[in-house]
Amino acid sequence: NAGVTQTPKFQVLKTGQSMTLQCAQDMNHNSMYWYRQDPGMGLRLIYYSASEGTTDKGEVPNGYNVSRLNKREFSLRLESAAPSQTSVYFCASYLTANTEAFFGQGTRLTVV
Amino acid sequence: QKEVEQNSGPLSVPEGAIASLNCTYSDRGSQSFFWYRQYSGKSPELIMSIYSNGDKEDGRFTAQLNKASQYVSLLIRDSQPSDSATYLCAVNTGRRALTFGSGTRLQVQP
């Protein structure tokens, strides 16, 4: 049982480049989320999808876009990367909004 | 005021001692509470969940919830060096997603 799978695990981008972070879950969860984690800041919610076909902004959405491709997959896109987007990105899925989150292994992104 | 607050630490305890980790939250409508452990460079993993006032025990871990005081804690008995990690408190109001505290770094000294 793979759980939540994120790709890639590491990425270095130049300022202005674009990229898409992929996330897939095989737990048949309805809700999927993207967080970023910076030192001393904890996990901050970027975007979430409460169910297939819906997406909503979280706490720090600027500079990002998302696509809920189907129930399993939720991608995060950086259209024009900036150094401030250097962070560790985690995808998570929840059965429902009131239950625990299961996390992917993370993507360490560096923008130079 | 942050929605979920934790002391960043580090909290240092000797091996075999009890480690006490604390968390306060601001939203009185919060319904579910979680403790995650995160090793350096790894993703958070769930340790405990608690939904009602009182204590919940699982092995060496005890979660305590006091909704009136908006306070949730995690006790780790017989602390081991392998418990050294950052512990994240997470709270869910049922509206959207978990809100995380910034974490407390625990160091267990051999």
C-alpha cells in the first residue's frame, strides 16, 4: 500500500522557470492538500481540494496553481518560480475534513 | 495570535524521563486534535489523535485534551533517544484542513 506518493523528491529551479509537483493517493480519500514547510514556520496550507472537482485557496496561495485531475491525483504548479518559494512541499490526503492527514514523502525545492 | 501555538524548544530530557509537550489553540469550535512526529528530513507521521476531553493512552504516549482551556498535550513516558524529533500539534475545526503548530523539538539525552 503506497499511501501518498509525491514526485519529484528534489528539484532545483532557476528564477522564472515553471514546474509541476505531482501527488497521488491510493487510499480512496476525498480530500487532498498541499502544504509548504519552512524553518520555524510549521506547515502552511497552500491549496486544498475537499472533493474531486473542487479546489480552494489556503493560507499562502500566491504564486501557485493546482489541478485536481481525478480522485487520486492533485498537482501543484509554480508558473514562475521565485526564491521565496524555496521550501519543502508536502502533499496530504484526508478521508474527510475532520480526520487525520496522511503525508507524502515531500519535495525539497530550491529556487536559485 | 496564532491559531495553534507550541513552544519551539528544544525540550531536552534525559533518557527514561517523561517528556511533556504542550499546545494551545484559539478556535473554540475545534473538533479533532492530532500529534505528529517529524524526524529531520522526513514527512510528519501520526502518533495520536484525540477527540474528547480527558486522556487517551497508546503505549508510551498519552494525549490530554482540555477543551475549556483550549489546551492539548502529549506525554511521552520512558523517553528514548529515538524519540528525538519535532512534534507537531494539529487541530481541525472540521471546516477545511488541519492547522499545524510550528512544532516543538524534543531532544532525549542518552
